[in-house]
Amino acid sequence: MSNSLNALVAEGLTKSFGNKEVLRGVSATFRYGEMTAILGQSGSGKTTLLNILGLLDNHYGGSISIHGELISKKRDNADARNRHVGFVFQSFFLVDYLSVRDNILLPRRYAEKNAPVLDIDKLADSLGIGSLLDQKAATLSGGEKQRVALARSLSLHPDILICDEPTGNLDHDNAMVVLKELQMAKKDKAVIIVTHSEDVAAGCDRLLRLQEGRIVHG
Amino acid sequence: MDKRKKVASASDPKAIIFLYFTVFLVSFFSLLSANMTNIDVRREFLDYDEFPEGYSLFSSGNEKTYETFVDTNFAPFPHYEIEYGTLSSEETSVESPECLVKVYGLKESEIPPYVPSPYRDDSLIPFTLKAGNLLSHGDFVLGLGDFLTMDSSFAVSLAETGGSLKIKGSTFALKGVMDQCHAAKRSQKPIVPIWVSKATFETFFPPSLSSSDLSYSLECVAKTDSYDFESQSAAPLQSYRLIKREEEQKLKTSADERFSLTIGLMAISSIAIVIIQTLYVKGRDEEIGIRRAIGASRFDIVADFGGKSLAYGLFGLSSAIFLSALGSLLYGVYCSVECYAPLLFFDWSASLTIIGLYGLVFVMASLIPLILAAHINISEVLVEER
């Protein structure tokens, strides 16, 4: 597969907390148009890996390249996160006192002036939250919140969408809606999902199974 | 269209209101205190200034004739001569709040020492010509009484020593104020300075003018005949110095107390601001985490969470500067100090020091919690229970 289709390349990722090795040389490539599920038991290193892939943690061994650009471990990488990475969390992490529109627009506040952006109204309509744009985030249901979080993560057209148990707090119907949206979103980006759900994993193109800090399947 | 500016920044109205009032109250009381001290210092040292021997305190900048004053109904000055510490004029003609005194033949050793202001006890007492050690041989003393200071022709700034003053259109260099000599409570408004003059004084008040030529209908509020040079001269110069030192020490203590109060207020305020800001960001670590995760730099976090706080704090400081200046002015007027020169009430150096110091304290106290909050470990605050 052409290197230009690689959204994110991780090579030899290691991470320790004290004497405990959490990641032991994890290498993986995440391609555009592919949805990858990372599975593993508690303590296997999933969240640690996700933090490193999402550029939330700079203290690790190995290297990460996004869209062919080597990510520096010495910098804060706030701009790289803003340009390349979108996050969807199990607990949504919306800013409750802001409106839905402001929540979706929040990444733009920190974006470069000429950053490519999606049309917020169209994006909201496509996720079924077009009528909620002026409501405060605190008033939404769980399913609506997750769709707002998804809209926020997509608003700057990121290369990589990182989802940490995106359906963990949703009922089955809402989970299916979110999964459907993720399937649609993966067209032009790499989607990485950490999940315990077999349903979610079944809908992914690829599975990476972590065990004791190593990829044992994928 | 760039919509970034439309996204609301983080803010907490309660925290901002707390910050505003904290900054306002501390800076207001600090500035007011500093300027009140300034006024007190000025007031005290107007009384205690010593003038060099033969120093001319009042001189004319141009030639004006006595007739000018007559034409404008200026109350003429009775003329007295004091020789060897004794008033030579009749007692009846002495009873004037405006008096021109020429001191003849006072030898240095006979110059009465400083006389402690007897009106400090705020009781009504007779006017005492406290020539003290302020007069030198041949000096003229012009005492401006209540009537003159309230006359519209004196509706000009009673400038500081060294400044200038216009009387009936004539400019006078004001070299100093001998003392207050008003038979009134010290805290009352009228300032009754006595100007000591030389030079062209006689142009205005010809010596040929005798008291019998004068006609005026001023109420007698002062009595120069109560002045007892004999007893005054008996007071040792050392006493004067002691009294002066005590007064200065008292003033210094007062200034020190106010300064301590200011520093204390600043310290308490900085702690309060740190607490307010810490409470403000505490519990918002998830919000800060998500903002950082989606691309906010640490600077962005400080700006988002601290921008309004800083703006309102600076607004509080600005309003405190304005209101404390106004308060100082009122205090100065109340204390009857240079009531025609409002800017003199403002101690610029002390005020700028306080503004600078407190501005720094405020910025540091409000930003440090935010800077610490901006350095959170994103992956830790966004970790979820599984």
C-alpha cells in the first residue's frame, strides 16, 4: 500500500510507569479509509497507546509520524493535535455551559486562520443535531452529546479520529447511530477505536489486540 | 468567514465579580491611604518648615500700586511695627486678621523659638503671632486672614511654597508660609497663611500709611496682643527641635502604619485572588483537558480562563485610581490644604508605585493558578473509568 495512504505510523512505541513496562515496542500503521479497533483486557496498554497516538503524551520511546510528518516529542504538539487529530471520548467531555454550536466550533478557536473547516450546519444536520445547535450542551441526552462530540471532532477535518469507547455510555440504538457515523467519517481519515464492545469491533476493518503491552493480533 | 471569535471563552461571572471588587477595594484603600498620608505630610510641614534667615517669602513679580487695591476695594492692611519683640502700635489697631508686621532689630539670639501650635487641640483660641524663628530682622510679615482668603480675588490656587500666586492680577512668587494663624479649629477650612516678605513690599503698603488712615470693617477674629515675646523667647530652641522631631516621628509612624496596612491588604488580596482563581479552575480540569486535547496551547488556556479576569481586574484598578483621587481631593479640602490645587492631593510617586506593585501582584496572583492549570497532564485528566 502506498505510503501516502498512511495516516499514522507508530514504530517501536514503548512506555513505562516506574518499573512497569506498559507498552513494549508497539508498531502499527493506520491508513486513511480504515477503521481499526484496539482490543485488550484492562491493563493491556490500550489507553496508554491511545494517548500516545493522539499526541496527548510526549513521554514515550519510539516514534510517530502523521501524514508523513515525524512528530516531535519535545514540543507540546497542540497545533498538531488541532490539525491532525479528532477525539471522541466515552464521557463526551463537552463544555456544558457552551451551546452545541460553540462546542462544535471550539477546535476552530485554536486553529490556524486558514485551516480547512467543515460547514457546521451541514455537519450538524448530517448527525441529526441540526435543531440543537443553540441549546446548551448540558441539556442534551447521552446520544445527542456523543453526536455533538463527534461533530466537534470532525469539524476541522482531521486525518485521524481517535475514539475511546465511543459507545460505552450509549444505549444500543444510539450506539448504532454513532457507529454508522464513524463508518461514514472514515472515508478520508483513519479511525482508531478503543473498545470492549464486540459489536463495535465487528464493524471495524481491522483489529489490533493488545496483551501485556504488545500487539498479539493485527 | 472566520468564526473563531464567536466561540465563547471560559468565564465565571461570580469569580470575575469577586476579582473586580477585590482589586478595586485594595487599590482604592491603598491609593487613598497613600494620598491621605501625602496630604498629612504637606499639612504638617507647612507648619513646621523653617526658613533660612532673611528668606523672602513673598515678593512681587511686577509693579502694582496701592491704589490698585483701593480701587478694587481691597481691604487695606494695618501696619504694625514690632521692635525688640514688642508691638508698638495701639492695641485697638492690632485687632485685625490681616496684619502687616515689620520686625525691627531682632537679634538672632532674641528670635523666639518655634511655638507649638496651640490650636492643635481644636479649641478656639486667640490669634497668636507666632513669629517664632521664622522671622528675621527687617522682614515683613503679611498675614492673610479669613476675609482675604475667602475674597474672590484670592480664588486662585494658593500654590505650594516655591510656586506663584496671583493677587489682583499681580504675580507673586510664594517663598513660603510662616504659619497658620487663624483663631479657629485646625480642621476648619480657612487657611490663614502669613507671608513673609521683603523687597518691593512698600510699593504696595507705604509705610506712611498709618493705622488711623485705614478704614475697614473686618470682624476681629485675631488678637496679636496675646503674643508674649518674653515667654516665647524663654522657650529653648532645643524644645522646638524636640517637638518638631516628635511631630515628624508621629507623622512617620502614621505613614508607616498606612504603608503596613497597604502591604497587608495587598498580601491578603493576593491570597484571595489566588484562592478565587484556583477555585475557578478547580473542577474544570476536564474542560481544560479537552481544550488542550483539541488543540489549545497552554497560552490559549491562560488567555481563555484569565482574559476576562485580567480585564475586570484592570477595570477595578482604574476605577480605584479615579475614586481614590476624588477621595483624596475631598480629604484635602476637608483638611484645608491647598484646596485650589487638586492635583497636589495626588501623590504621584506613591500612587504609581502602588499601582505598579499591586498591578504586578494582581497579575501574578491571578495568572499563577491558571498557568499551573494549563500544565495539567491531559492524558491523566481525560482518563476514564473502565
